[in-house]
Amino acid sequence: MKYPKQHAIILIFLFFIQCKTIENIINPIYVTAGVESISALFYSREPRDQNFFNDLITATPVAQQNNKYESHSYANAERAFLTIGSIPQRPWKDFGFMRYFAYKFTLESPRLFRGTLVNYPDSGIQTNDILTAYLLDKQGPNATFSQRIDYTYYDTRGFAILYAGYFENPNWFIGLGAGAGLSSYSLQLVENFRVISDAKNRYRTIYNTSLIYGYKVGKFFDDSILEDTFLYVEFTNEFLFLNPVVANVQTSTGTNADSLYLSMQYARLGIIKEIDLIQKKPKQETL
């Protein structure tokens, strides 16, 4: 997948909107660290043309069309995380209602997931009986006979979030916003100790909504390393069915498999620490 220009423009605009010099860009930075609980979900979705003909046959209401999907894997994980970026910024806080808007950017540490896809790209059971084939398609086979493919997913992500509802005072902040960014990922699928798909260094755009709350615990530790430190919680939910991951596999009949999608929801608890990369020397008075 090529780097999408429109999203690059958005990220660059959000990143440089307040920056006037190189020093403004790189200083200060904010490092966040803590623990997170992640839910990773793999889905497949029928192609739109296939949905169209199925909807005609089954008389599916328009409101339910193009929303058919099948879950293949659901996994929870708790782990440590580390990000580099910023806390929500408000360069326009003096412009009326714009003071309730803020933005931040984040570059996340790499993440690794391992699990098993069930009934992907299909059940793996072949039959010439029309009724059996129909029932397998609608209900799926017994779990004992389901096709299973092991996956290894690795990614790094960077994105920007625009908060459309943001409130703060010197000791706390809270914001609700939507984000867009880019994920660099690799996905390997293995069946019976044989690699059937190996996508490396691919890119996909990501979209999410985020709720964040931070409290300045550094006020209790003046003149210490914990000064300018926030304790924060964050809840993030990714949108489904916008950009599939690359999985070059075929069904048991030799046709191309339905697109495979990945969505993540996570909750984080950690600290935000401001780090000055450039220490300004105090001005010396001249006699």
C-alpha cells in the first residue's frame, strides 16, 4: 500500500501548525509509559459485488447491506507500552470557542501479536452436496473441524488526534477526539508449519476515537525529577472496515479470500513526562 498523500498532509499540518523553528519542533517532547489492555479483532468482509447479489436473493434491508462480516479471532493482551509525542496543545486558545479544540501527535513503540484465525479464508471443508455447502456457508462447521491458521502480527504506529471537546486547568485536562495516522506492519500466516502468506513492511491508514484524562501529580514533587509529570488514563477505539491488512491467501476452491481487517480497542494507564532536549542557559548580566 502506498503512503496516502491526503493523510500525510493532515499529519504534517497538525505537526507543524505551531512550529516556527527547529527548536520548537523537537523541544520539549513528552514520553508516556505505563500498562495497557488491548483487544485485537480480526474480521473478514464479503466483497461489495458479492454482497449486492446476496442481498437481492435474501431481500436484505438497505440499512443492513454492505455490513456483513465474520469474526475469525479475538484476543486480549496486557502489556507495557511506551510512546513519544506531546500532550494536547491549544495554539488557538485565545480565539473564542476554539479554546475547546486541541491536538496531539504520538509515535508508539512496536507491538507484537500472535494468535489463530478460525475459518479463514473458509472452513477448509469441500463437498459436492449443495445443501451441505449452503449450511456450512451460513452456519460454519463444528469448531473441531474448523480450519485454523496461526498468525504473527507486528506493527509500529504514528498518528495525530484532534480533540473537539477539550478542557483543562493547571492541574488536569480532559479531551474527546478523533485521530488519523499510519501503521507500518508485517503479517505472517502459517498453516500446518507452512507459511502461506508473508506480508512485510506494509502500510495502512488507521482511524480512531479517543478519550483522555490527565492529572498533574508533579505538583506534589516540586524541584524533582517528577516535576511536570501527569498521571493519565486513555481509552481508544479503532474504526472497522476502512483499510484491510494484506493476506494473500486463497479459499479451498481456489478463489481469492475475502478481505481481512484488524481492529483494536485499548485502555491505558500511565504517566506523561516532559523532557527538555535543549536546556536553555540563563542569560548572564553584563557589567
